[in-house]
Amino acid sequence: FGLDQSHLHVCVLPSVRQNPSYIRCIKPNDKKRPGMYDELPVKHQVCYLGLVENIRVRRAGFCFRMEKEAFFMRFRATSVVTYPAWNGSVEDGIKQIMSKFDPRGQQLVFGKTKVFIKEPKTVFALESARDEKIAGIALQIQRFWRRCHVRR
């Protein structure tokens, strides 16, 4: 048992230092035998995991992709224009959100169904602004609840 655990520690330590968001494992065969490689199941796993699309996006220079609607719903609170109510299109809303984080419009590219962002720092700034805004909204809800609770 000690040998396996130390081996696992040696394998995992480099990946922990690089801060991966996920690790994908591909099984080379269904029989779990070394030295065997079944092409059909491997191709299925690669397609199912979205590795081809992920590589294509990374090679094009984008670190982040998300469905347009999901992106808008996730980050709409970061802009006073799009939150709490937005009447325009999703793409226009995303442009409004990004105008604060990418004034020159160089980080954002629209695909048919997805939004692509080039720099990780832009994504981190979006997430950070979202966290701050949600914390503020939570405080407002707490204040409202406390006022209602005290009046009873």
C-alpha cells in the first residue's frame, strides 16, 4: 500500500503545482490490459470529452469558451446596465458586460452559439467582479430579511 501511495503522490504533485481545472483520463481498451489499444473506444472517448474542440479553441488562442446565454446569465450582475433587467439581445448584453473589462473589444469573439475570450486575466476579472456583486446582493437580501423578521 505504501508504494502505491508514494507513487500516486509523485504523479499528482506536478499537476497540483500547475493548478489544473480538470484531468481527463482515456482508457486505451475495455479489457484493462497493458499494451492493448482499441481505436474505436478511444475515438469515442475523445469525442465525448470534447477534446478536439478544446484543442481547436486553445490553438486559436482562446482560453475560455461558454454558451452565449449561459455567459450572459452568469455575468449580467457585473454591469448596472444589464442587471437587474435587460431588454436587448443576449449579444448586446454581453457587449455591455465586456465593455467594462475589455474597453477596446480585443478579448471577446462571438461564435455561432458561444463566446470566446482570449486572456485568462479577463476571465479572472469577470469572476472576481461577479463574486463581489453576488456578495453585495446577499447582504441586501439579509438586510431585507432582518427588517421583516424584526417587525414581527
